[in-house]
Amino acid sequence: NIQIEDDRTGINIETLKRAFLDNLFYIQAKFPKISTKNDYYMALAYTVRDRLLNRWLNTTETYLEKAPRTVAYLSAEFLLGPHLGNNLINLGLYNVVKQAMEDLGLSLTDLLEQEEEPGLGNGGLGRLAACYIDSLATLEIPAIGYGIRYEYGIFDQEIKDGWQVEITDKWLRYGNPWEVARPEAELEVKFGGHTEDFIDEHGRYRVKWIPFKVVKGVPYDTPILGFQTNTANTLRLWKAEATESFDFEAFNKGDYFGAVHEKSESENITKVLYPNDESYEGKQLRLEQQFFFVSCSLQDMIRMMQVQNLTLERFHEHYAIQLNDTHPTIAVAELMRLLLDEHGFDWDKAWNITTKTFAYTNHTLLPEALERWSLNMFGSLFPRHLKIIYEINSRFLDEVRIKFPDDFDRLRRMSIIDESGERYVRMANLACVGSFAINGVAELHSELLKKTTLHDFYEMYPEKFTNVTNGVTPRRFMVLSNPRLANLITSKIGDSWVKNLDDLRKLENFLYDTNFRKEFHKVKQEVKQDLANYIQTSYNITIDPNSLFDIQAKRIHEYKRQHLNALHIITLYNRIKANPNLDVTPRTFLFGGKAAPGYYMAKLIIKLINSIADVVNTDPDMRDRLKVVFLTDYNVKFAQRVYPAADLSEQISTAGKEASGTGNMKFSMNGALTIGTLDGANIEIREAVGEENFFLFGLTAQEVSQKKAAGYNPWDYYNSNPELKLAIDRISSGFFSHGDPNLFKPLVDSLLYRDDYLLLADYQSYIECQDRVSQAYRDREKWVWMSILNVARMGKFSSDRSISDYLKNIWKVPSVKVDVPE
Ligand code: 26M
């Protein structure tokens, strides 16, 4: 029974091997003898790519023909992580390909390790966008992700002498086999210049925008596969290039160097991802990036409708556009401009379409993170948009006046233009006015939005507000990252849980099965051993897989309180120093995360952790009891190693500050127990897994704001808590800084004189909770029990559920089946 398979699509082992060697020869131009690891990676990537093109092209074709209602997810960031492993999982080819590689004497794990991940995002917000496009494809929803093809993604982190050093992320260095450039679909984006009013041939008042410069946007498409479906949606990222016409003009004037300079200026727009999260910086280039990708994306959508012979009157019926935070919010003004100026709509019609198109997700309550653009800068870059925004604002404020007569303070607060001093365009206000739906990312966050940051808008438009609790994809963060656990689960309850995460509940039937609990524990130990081996190899540090792996991995920020975790470590250190025979539960503290390059305090926190690690790891009294490791360059690839190996997940933000968190979910669905505050999605995780299976501590959001209102004084805590005082004094004395009392002074002072994030107020509660954790870990049977319950009850936190919520409550986009003919 000989079966002949096409080398491009066949999935038999022999075919895969032949196809792989074929790609190695014809694409990499190499024989095995002279191939590098990267050649092998590329050959395999193309082999896998060949096998998804059928789905991708058929999906695209289906959407073109059926012209279904479509979700457009606009995000300045998509933190995708490596493609190869994920595509193998979603195609169902992981095991055959692994075998095929083994037959050729290659290890799939090694090849996966080769991939330079597209780190086109900072953290939570960018990673959420990546999870959502995965779930959209898995749920077979017509959808497209639009974003920016940064030439340099989030910087690579190195640690030198305990300090963070940033290295440019040259992720495209060896080529990107997953993207396809579509230069034939390029578009033009205008910047600067001025506007001119004129009367058109129908005697109507119109506006023309005469730009100062025009930049080309070239789309690069990446297929996003659904899990075990035919759907392969597109992620379309825009790269900026110079327009020939501009080169040409300068060239004619004889200004060759000027022309080349102009060209590189244009290409700067998509050069680099801004590395700050949770704090906004009013940089012009950032605003240019936002407008650039938004304008390309909207023009692209309009062009698509024209190809499909659809009238733009129905734009809002054809597209539901989600604004991932305010970063793409200039889309509200740009869609208005396109409809008014380029397609001849009148204001009311254009406004009706626009406000039925957009929905806005807010990701933060931190005031310093709210985007506002200096009016001067905004007006000189986008003179037409500023006029449109004035018009939107004036009509909007009329509405406010009708609903709330004589409330001048309210008008001042709600105005899209901030006129309290230097004038600004407030992007969150524009997003609220221009969208039909506004959501927060966890229940508490959505409630706080209504009560605080967006309170006025809630009173104005209560019907717009909803909550959609975040979720994460179990394909990448369980199946791919933790195959041992995934296989154990599947051996007990089948594999339906991968697409229907609520099915994990069936694991509860095995709680009383001693054998299952043993296997579950064994899996955790093996995965911890894997991480220990990795740390041994890369850091030359030995960690004990029998110790409690206590992990905090996320961007470094004062509100996330990595330094509270540090105070706990110092406290344990002090206790052991005071009593070297103390019976402590051995712990390994692992940290990972990047600090924004301009965020001094965050960088000092990294230095502190590394300094503590130096002291703790070399003190003989600490041996076999405490270890501290700062894991360098925490990214998606590394996160996939970390989540599975955690016993304890640190989710210790000041209550009311973390909008949701998504790492918290990834840890818990891999069986880590959480020590956490009542913040963001922690609250819902605790409800889901059961309060007895969650280590809760700290003030509530309400208590935090009350305490602040009552005049919080950190000294009260410092003076009345000897262990706390001792811990802080250790730092200020220079104990961790070779006797230098100045090094950490800014950090210590920030705690003693301000403590904006209430570390001192939460310290005692945290320490007592950590003591309970240490006790609990000694009863390994009990711990495993709680850990199983965490996995079994995390179904709600699949991004498939989040996307279903968006579909049901906001987008109302039906699924579309894609046929893939053989
Ligand atoms: C803004 C302006 C200029 C440069 C960068 C930015 C910027 C970029 C990313 C601001 C914020 C950015 O990300 C914020 C973020 O990641 N927020 C997190 O979003 C997650 C997904 O909803 C939540 O789970 C986290 O709680 C929230 O902190």
C-alpha cells in the first residue's frame, strides 16, 4: 500500500524528512554536512509553513468571497513568541515532526530553541493581543490583527554587575520564515502640512489635507492558525518605507543626500518598539507610529470592502474594530477623515458609522499611563484630525450640557481637550466618545474604571460599559510549554480540554486517586528539574528541585512590588542569621522581568535583587535553604519554561493597581499556587480555585484608598515592626552594597518617605502569609491536592472564553467554517 504524498503538504514521516532535506537544499542552499542549527531551523520552519499555506489561502479566499462580518484587532503590540512550536501544535504535527527530526539525528527541542522570537510588545497588553488572535482563529471567527512591524522589538536584557543593560533586539537578523511581504498592497500615509477648505462640484463645503510628507506602508502578513481547525487568520503588520515620489522630487532638485536622508527619516517610523509600559511619554515618533499603522489599517479595510463590492455606508456592519488601549485611538478621527474627505460622507452619517464601529479596551488605572498629546504637536502632525477632534468635542460637550446643565467642572473634566495648562488631546476621552463599548480587563478593574478614571463617562453613557476578564491561550501555555502535564491530563480525561478548558474540571474526579496525585507530583518535579538543569547550564547556579520554587516573573514596576518580595527574602535571611539552626522550608526565589530603560527605580530594584542574590547565595548559613536567582532576559520563550516549574506564583501588586494580570493565570493553570492580593484577576482566580487553595494577604483596594485618604505614614509601620525595620536597615546600612549606604538610598527613601504602593502597610500580612506557605509546602500531599484543584478550576481563564465574551457582548461576529479542498 504505497501512498504518494506531495512534498509540500504530506505529513507522513518519510515525506516530512524528504521535504525537510529538500528545503534545506533549495531554500537554505545547504547540505546537512555544512548546515548550522539555524539552517536546520529554517528548513523545518519552511516545511511547516508549506503545510499551513493551504489553510491560510483558503481562509483568505473564503473571507473574500463571503465577505463576512469581521473583527479587526488594532494593537500597537503583538507579543507573539516563537511560531514554530505553536504552529506544530495547532496543525497537530508536533509528534510526527519530532519523530522525523529524530530519524535525521536532530532534536526538535534544539530546533525550537533556535527561533528568535518576535518580541513586538512590552508585556501583558501585547501578549494579550497574541492570545486573542490565537483564540479568534480557534473559534473560527473572521478576524484580522493589525499592528506595527517593528524592526527592533523589545530590547534584550543583559545583567552587568547586577544592573540591567539593554541590547537591541535584531530579531530579523536571520530572516523571518513566517511572514510574507505584500508590496503590491502598499498604501500611503500623510503627515503634517495644512488643510484647505473648498466647495466641491455639488456646492458642498469640503476640506483637503495638503501633507508635508507622505510615507509608504507595506504590509507583512503572518498566518495565525486556529487549533485543529481549517481557519488560518492573518496578522498584518505595517512597515514604513519612503515613497519614490519624494525621492524623485528631491532628486530632480539635485538634492541626492537630502532625498536619502528623507528616506531614512520615513523608515524610522517602524524602527523600534517603545520599551515603556505603564508610563506614557509624549514622544512625537510614538504618535507617528500610532497614526501610521492606524491609517494603513483603516485604508486597508476600506479597500477590502471596495474589492468585495460593499458600500462604505455599511462599514460598521462589516467591521468591528477593537482598540487595544488608547494607542490606536486616533483611528476615531482618521475614520471620520476618510469618510468625510475621501469618500464624501456628511458629518452625521460618518459619525454614526464611526461610533458603531469602535470598541475600546482600557488596560490601566494608573494616571501616569493615560495618553495625552500636546496639542501643538498633534496639530502640526495632523492638522485635519485636530479640526475633526474639535468638532467631535464641541458636539460632545453640547450633549454633556444637555444631560448635566450648568456643570462646568464636568465639562472641563470630560473635554477631549485638556485646557488646564498647556493644552493636550486626551486619548481616553476620545476613545470613550468614539466607541460604542468600553471595557476593563477584570471585574475589579471594570468596577474601578466606572468609579474613578472613567466615572464621568460612565455617568454619561452607562450602557457602553462592560467587563471582559482577560484570558490566556492554553495551546501555548499548557500544551506547548508543559507537555508532561498536558499528556498526564489527557491520559485521564481525554484531550477535549485543549479547546474547551472548562473540561479540566473532570480532573477533580481523580483527586482521590493516589496514583494520579503521585503522577501529578512527579510531573511537577520533572519540570522543576528541567528548569534547574537550564539554570545550571546558563547561570552555573545549582538549585534544588526539592525546594519550593517561588517565582515572580513580570515587568519590573513599583506597583508590582518586586521589592516587597525582596523584603521577605531579607526577613528570612535575618531570621536564619539570628538562629542558624532554624528549621526553614527550603526555597528558591526566582525573578524575571525587564525594566523600562528610563525607569530608574525599577532598575534599582533589579540591582537590589541581584545584590541580595550575591549575599544569600554565598552565605554558608543559607546553603540548602535559600537561593535567589534573577533570570536574565525574560521573554515569551523563557516564560514557557518558567510557568510550568513554579510551586508558588507571586501576584503581589498593591490592590487596585494591576488591571488584570495574565501571568497569574498561566502559573495557576500549570499547578502553581498563588500568593496574592485582592487585585485584578487574582480575585476571580481565587473565586474559581477556592479560597482554601489560594494564599491571600494584604489590604483591599478600598482599604488602600481609605488609608491614603486618611494620610498614610510609612514610618508608623517601620517604627512598630522590628522585623520590618531590620529588613529595611539591612538595605540602608550598605549590607547588600559592599558597605555603600548610598546605593539603595533612593529606594529606601521612596519607601520611608512616600511608599506610594503601601509595601510597609502590607508587609506584616505578606510575611505571615508566606509563613503559611512554608508550612503548607511541608505537607506535600496537601500541596499537590491544592495544586490539582488550581489546574482543574482554571477553565474560565482560557482566552477562548474571553473572546466568546467579546463576541457575545461587543462584536457580535458569527463564526465562518473554512473548507480546505485536498
Ligand atoms: C504607551 C505610550 C508610549 C509607549 C508605550 C506605551 C505603553 C505600552 C504598553 C503603555 C502601556 C503598555 O502596556 C500596558 C500593559 O501591559 N498593561 C497590562 O495589560 C494587561 C492585559 O490587559 C493586564 O493584564 C495588566 O494588568 C496590565 O498592566
